[in-house]
Amino acid sequence: MLKGSVKFYNPGKWFGFIIKEGASPEDRGSFIHASVLEKLGVEIKDGDQVEYEEVEGEKGMNVTNIKLA
């Protein structure tokens, strides 16, 4: 699993971005949808340290598995 932190998450908009450990702050990060969090029973907020897995999607990397570190 990759290590990183929650760059942005807005539960009202149902999405956010996870940035890899060591990436530059300008890096967009990997997209995470609220449905992944609901399925796994995980709650996140900006700045949380996480471990995650990702896959290539149409518009970039998508988080498929996540847990708090």
C-alpha cells in the first residue's frame, strides 16, 4: 500500500484527493469518491495520514482501497 495524506476531502461534494508521501504540494493527487469510503466504513478529513491503493482511471489515478495510518 502507498502512504500519503488527505489533500482535500469534501463530503458534501462526495469526493477528494489523496497525495502521495513525498509528492510536491502542487501535485493533484489521486481521486477518491465517497462510495469507496462508505464501502470500507472509513471516514477521512483534510490532513489525515492514510495508506491506500490506486488504479489508473480515465482522468488520472483513482483510490480503490484506503485506511487511516
